[in-house]
Amino acid sequence: MFPYLMPAWTLAQFWIYLFQNTNVMSGNKGIVQSLFGLCMPQWFVYGLFPCVIVNSLHFAPFAYILIGGILQNMDATLEESAQILRANRLRIVRKVTLPIVMPALLSTFLLVFSSGFASYAVPVFLGGAVRFYTLASKMKAMINAGYMGQAYIIAAVMIICGIIILMINQKYTNKRRSFTTVTGKSGQVSLVDLKKANRPISIAMIILTVCFSVVPLIVFALQTIQRVPGDYSISNWTLDFWIGKDLDAYKMGMVGGILVGKDFLMALFRLVLLSIACSVFAGTAGLFIGYSVVRNRRTRLSKMVEAMSFFPYLIPTIAFSAIYLALASTKTFSFLYNSFLLLVIVGGVKYLPFASRGCINSMLQVSAEIEEAAILMKVPWYKRIFRILVPIQKTSIFSGYLLPIVSAMREVDLFALIVSNSSYMLTTMLLAFNQTGYDQYASAITLLIIVIVLVINQVSSKLTGASISQSVGSYNKQ
């Protein structure tokens, strides 16, 4: 789960620090060149190839949650019946396992494709230096240049593509019902003997996890204490970018390190405040949507509300913010332009699908009979929610509040268009520092955000049992 907890742009930044060299655009020495003297070609450091690798590593845990949940719910006796008939492992996988999980595989492919299609931060980090553009980055460039009409056309194209992806996803996920069993699911767990492949697979997974989970944190920490980027000698180490009060010697135009500088502390405060506000907005709205949808499950209005609550997920992130930017640019809603309220609305609505889906699934697990005594006593519906349902399903419901907090803390794509220069947050400051070559500040902000996200996830897991993996997983249990 660690690569998914980390924002995608942190892996992109790590890729640059790892493979940049004096023969490519940046001109700075990366870790590979510093330690081994090896200079990777430009196509390996910037462009399409690293964007594909970084996004794949980031969304791999997301795919693991989606497909793993289906595999956990699959009846083990189905495979055991094939073993009794002396079918080999390959045939069992091809004839039994894959057909059962095929809807989940297709759904995962489409959802990951949709997320990658809308990716903005990763192409900016890894493609900006070589003019590698995607629709998202091109739209942002056009808005910055004042070509609003062309930018909104790109946004419309991305939205149409998102709707097409939804239609394909719904078509294949609805076929999941064809693979249900009448007798129910066996509780038996069937282990697969990997035999000689056990050790190599284990070693490969450990190396992959360490390289893209632990090593990035070490690299970011080292980058923050270097006077000259790329020089890993101890004499080059300093804490000025963390707690320094006078950085005029570095000619960066900033006053103080990120833990003492007024600009950084204010940007951190804005980010935390926005994350909490988005969480309250999305989590509370998702709770009410979940209750109303489940209690009116078979009505047409219930189906419509459920579908509309999921719709924001289909719209590519930067196109979604472009919609609200266009709305705030009108005379009627001009009070929203460059306001904190606009950020809260955009973040809350965008994260609503995860919160509502988690609450819908948690409410489905609670029988309506539990409320009957309260209904007979004429207890209002809002008291039934907060006095009966929330205490019963507090872990699942709190997960609906947790994911918006974590997502907003690491979000760049959603707020890149609508954050004004006077209301910078840590994530948008990070983009500015990365584009101007201030690697120390960029790494320090990245490391700080990662630590905050991990602490929030760990504390919530200890106190309530909720975690970001459960939040994402609950979204797919329909």
C-alpha cells in the first residue's frame, strides 16, 4: 500500500533524483551517476517511458485492492473441484479463476486507465523538460496563456472520454452476476504451493517494495540537507532548508526553512484546513447519501442519486477543476473566484464518490430492523443515524472521512488551476519549486507531506481501525 499512500508526483520526483545526469536536461548528478558513474539516456529519464513506469507503480496497489477483494470472495471449492479432476494449475487459472475475476480485471484496467488518462503532475515532472505533453498538461498551459476556449474544449473531450470509460466499465462489471454461486461461499482458504518459485518471487517483491517505498524517503531526506544538489558528501550537508532563518546565501528568494519560514507555515496551515474541510464536506454528504440510498434502495430516485454521486470520479481531475473555474468566472458566481470556498467545494465534490460508496456499502450491512424500535418511538431520522448506525459502522464510516483528508493533503492536479498566487498551499508551492530548480525545498515539502499522510493513516488505524486501504476497498464491494 505504501506506493499508493505516496502521491504519484513523489515517485516522479524520486525517478528524477535517481536517474538525472549531466548528459540530460537538468545537468545535475543523480544517485545512479554519483554512485556508479552511469548516465541513463534522456528517453529513460524524461518523457513517455518514465511516466508509464511511475504511474504503473503508483496504481499497482490500487489494482491489488480491486482484484484481491474479488479473489478473497471467490469460493475456494471451485478450484478444488478442478484439482480433483486432475487439472493442472495453469488450466485451473485459465478455465476457472480468470473467467470468475475477468469483470474485476476489466474494471481495474478501465479505472486505472481513467486515472492515468487524467494524470497531470507526473507528466509535468517527467515531461516538461522535453516538451512531452498530455491533454491535462496542455490544458493547464493553455489556461496559463489565456486561451480559455481551447482549454475548455480539451476539458470537454476528457469528460466525454470519462463517460465512455464509465459505460464500458458498467457493461462489464454488471456481468459479475453471471459468476455467482447458488450455494454460497466456502470459508475454507486454499493456499497455492509456489514450490521453487517461492523464494525468487518473495525476494523480487521485497526488493520492489523497498526500492519504491523506503528508498524514496531516504533520497528525499538527503536532498533536503544538500547545499549543492547532487553532492552527497558529508561536508555538503546542512539543515538550513529545514530550520535556517537566513537563506540569502542560496539566492532562493525565500526567508527561512520550511519549519520556521512564515510562508511555508501558512501554506501548511491552508493545506491542513482545506483537507479537513473537504473531509467534512465529502464524508457528511456521503453519510446522508448512503443512508437515503439504502433505505430507498428500489426506487428510481435512489438509483439516480447513487449514479450521480459516483459521476465526479469519472471526470478527469484537471478537467473537473476547469469546470468550476469556468463557473467561478461567470458574473453570477464571481464571488467564488480565487476563494477558499471554491477549493472546498471542488475537493468535497471530487472526493464524494469514495465517501458515498463506502457509506452505501456500510449501510447495506445494517438491517433496517435495527431501526424499527427507534421508528416506533418516533425518533427523528438524524438521531437514528448518529445514535444507532454510526456507532455500529463507525470504522467504515470514518474511512469515508479519512480518504478525503489523505487525498487532499497530497493533491496537486485538482487544485493546480484554481489556487491563486496569494493562497499558495504546500502542494502548489512544490510545483513552483520543482519548475524553478529548487530541489532542496521541493524534497523537504515532499517528505513533510508523506510523513503527515502516513501519520494520519496510522493514527486513524490505531484509534478507529479505519485506513486508506479500507476506504478504497470499500468503494469496490458493490
